[in-house]
Amino acid sequence: MTKRLLSEDIIHADETPFQVLHEEGRKATTKSEMWVYCNKKNEGKNIIIFDYKPTRKGANARDFLKDFIGYLICDGYPGYNLVENVKRCGCLTHFRRYFFKAMPEDKSLYSTSAAYKVVNFVDRIYHEENKLKDCTAEERYAGRQAKIKPLLDEMFAYIESITASSAALKKAVVYANNEKKYLYTFLENPEVPPDNNRAENAIRPFTL
């Protein structure tokens, strides 16, 4: 399965902490990590590999993916920067989550909320992306360039103008600036999705 996965051109990766009972030489309260690697979602060739490691070191991803050349879709964890010979792609859903958490609880304040405006940008991007799901690769590439890239440009131009009014919003803006170049990568290849939902859904049982 690993050999088959590493021969793909797109891989999703994610990791989540959990605890292991009765593990030799380690306390039950010690944090461990479950890593997951998936191919892109398709029909008849689904590969999902769970890889237990005692740490979250980026070297774990580097070693597992050392023979992979292609697009790596993941969140903003800097450990993935150790993986060589890949084009790293960001996760628009993960990006949206930061700004969603920074939105005010009072909906009457949405009209003046910078976080709400960014979330709305992401929702508009997904709206355009969903309209392309049944298109050919060529049509999807052209549609992304015509409709989605301008929205990304506008969104990041707006983010540059934000003066963070809360710790949550400041954290979201920092994450956005760090991930900006990776969130554009999916525009290069119409087969690359704009998010890492494939891996997040696979690893959700461990997360919960």
C-alpha cells in the first residue's frame, strides 16, 4: 500500500495527538501521534495509511514520504517543510477555521467583523469551486484562474489591511500570512483540491 501510495502524484497528510495505554517504557499520559497519509479521493483506488509514531517530529513525515514526488496537501504544521521534492499545498478549510473562531458571538457585529469578511471570502471561493466539480480538468483549471484566483487575490489584499482587534484574529492573520503561498498552489493543477478534508475525515476517529 505504501509503495502504491508513494507512486501517486497527490498525497494528503495529517497528524493528531492521542494517548496509548500499557505502552512499554512510556506513561499512559504521554502524548503520542497518529499520522495519516491518503491518496486523492477517487473511485476504486482508495488508500489510507495510519502510521503511529511516539512524537510529532517533522522527520516522521520526511521519512515516510522520502520517495514521494508530487503535491503534498497538509495544514500549516511547519514539520512538513522537512519533506523534500514536493509541492506543498495548503488547506483552505483549516485556514477558514482560524477566522471562524475569531468571529464575534453576536451576529449583529458581523457587518463590521474582519474575521467574518474573510470567512465570507472563503465561502465564495468554495461556491465557485463547487460549480467546477463536474467539469473536465481543462475547464476546471480555466475556471479557477478566471473566478477563484481573483477572489484569493482580493481576500489576501484585504487580510493585509486588517488591524487585529483580538488575540484570535491576530493568530488567524499570522496563520494566513504564513500559509499564503501554499494556499495558491492548488491553482496549478486542476486535480489538486483546495483543502485537506480527505485526510482530516480519515483521522477524525482518533481526533474525537
